[in-house]
Amino acid sequence: MNRVFPAVLLIASVAVGACGSSAKTKDLAAAAPASIDVSSAPAVEQPIARFVRATGSLMAEEQADVAAEIAGRVIAAGIERGTPVAQGAELIRISPTEADAQLKEAEANAAQIEARLGLIPDATFDVTRVPEVQNAKASYDLAASEFNRIQSLLADKVVSQSEYDQRRTQMEAARQQYEAAKNAAAQQYQSLQAARARVALARKSLSDTVVRAPFTGAVAERLVTTGDYVTKGMKVAVVVRTNPLRVQLTVPEQFVSVVSVGSAVNFEVDAYPGRQFQGAVRYVSPALQAEQRALTIEAVVPNAKGELKPGFFATARIEQPAKVPGLLVPASAVQTSGGTSRVFVISGDRAEERIVTTGQTVGDHVEITKGLKAGERVATKNVAQLTDGMKVS
């Protein structure tokens, strides 16, 4: 009876041990992680357009500080800030009373000289047609005719030598008067030219009583109002042309060689998040800014709707002329945290974590410059749930 009891205890211990091992196995199986369902895509090498990133500001295509050409009292100012204006449109009007009187005086002086010279409108000046010159010439011709007659009579000794000398003196005096008349007429014609110049200036002064827009654009500022007295050269308004606009950008020195006139420019502004605006490089500075070691360029951007405003800050990408091969993966495959980017490479039924270096974004793909080879497949679905070595399906 004593021998049977230990045997029963031994069998019971084995049975209990067996039951405990089975339960532990079941617990371990329950704790083992299940595989993660993922999608994958290969890393593909293909030529991609390279971009130079730059920042800058939008500027008006043209901006003019419009000034008064003459002094006077402002009698009309029909513009306001933001008023659209065409080239030549009236901005302000100055009292024309004084300028009009000066024009009439100048025209009267010129007409007086024209009458003295016997000129008709649009006729070419001919000194021999001036009345005073014609009278002097007639006197000279008469004196010359008398002298020739006396000269023939002297040969026949019909007249005396003294009478001959008298006629010759009269002829010479008539010739001198004729030459003097021509010189006086020429001087009067030069005076007429000066008088006509004063007429032109007076007409310009009268025209300048209306200050006009130098180009089509919009009024940025109006600096005077009706009743103000302006002096010559005083700024009265600011007019800007906003279609197109210029984007002034600063390009780092190392990218100077790939930027040239005609390069495409895409940029964004904070006022319109997510929208892309396009332009093209038109101006390139001939020298770098020494303090920044950077090149200033300007791109021209269409702005027909007036959505863009001078002064907007722009973040731009300038397309490089040549396409260079790059390794691309879907953007959904890349996880970035704390400045470190990683992907999960699918190797068999396991996910392998890789630290990578990213380049530029191309559509919905991201360039990988380091840490991945062409053809390797990366997880694109449930990437946030993966860890290194995890089983995937």
C-alpha cells in the first residue's frame, strides 16, 4: 500500500506538468504577432526635371512717380487709389489760364514776324520774296541800269567823268542796300524760328496743365487734391503696371550656371495656398551680390486677373535645362520623423527598415538619393504599423 502511493503521485505530477506546458504553448501562440497586410511598389530610376529653389518678391512691371510739368492750382483730380487708367488718361488738371495767355502772346509775336516777311502758312522761306528785299533789289536794278547807260555814253564822251562816278556810286549804294535787306530778312527769319519755338513751348505748357498716365495700369497713390498748388516737378500720383508682374528672385551662387533667360519658373504665394503660378526668366543680373554670394534674376508672370499683388513673398522653383536620372518611390512609402526619413523594403515575407536620404518631390513620388537601390520593393500601405523584421503579407 505504501509503494502504490508514490507511483500515483508521480503520475499526477507528470499529468499536471503536461497540462501546464500545453497552456504555455497556447499563450505563446496567442502572443505571437500576426503578419501585416501591405502593398508594395518598386523603386524606379528615371530621368527627372531638376529644380533650383529660390525665394523673392513680386514687383510691378513698371512704376512711375508722375510729376507736374508746370506750376499752378489743381482744379480737378478725378482719380483714387486703385483706379484703373489707360495710357494717356487724365490724372489731374491744373488751371490753364496763364498757359493759355502765354500761348496767345507767342502766337501773336510769330504771326507779326511772318507778316513782315510776307510768309504764308506752310510756305518755304525765300529771301528774294520778302517785300523789303524786293524793293531794295528794284532800286539796285534801276541804279545798275542807269550806270550801264552812263558807262556807254562816257565812251562816246557825251557825259562827264564826274557824272559817271556819281552813277557808279549810286549803283554801289543800291547794291549795299540790297545785300543789307537780304541780311535783315534772314535775321528776321531766325527771329521767326525763335518765336515759333516759343509757341511750341507755350503749347506744351498748356498741354501740361493736364497730367496724364504714362502707361496703362492702376493708380497706386494720389498725392494732391483739388485746390492744392503744385510746383514744377512735384509728384502728384503713382501709377503701376501690374500685368504682367515681375518676380525678383535670389539664386545661390552654386546654381548660377543652370539659370538663364527663358528658364521656366513655378512659384507659390501665401495668399493662395496650394496654387502654382508660372513665369519665365527674362532678366539676369550681370553680377552677384557680394554680401550674399547670390545672383538676382527677374521672371515675368502674367497677371490678367490681377490676383497677384506687388509685394507678395514668393517661393519659387526654377527648372534646370537638363534632366538627370533619379530613383523614385511613391510618397506614401516614406515616413519622416525628427528630420529622419525611412522606408520599409519588402524582403520575402519580412519588412526591412532602411534609413534613406530624400531629394525632390516629383508629383506623387519622392526621389531617394541614398539608402535604396533600383528595383527594390518598398511598402506603400500600412507603413506606419511596420517595424524592422515584421512579417508581412
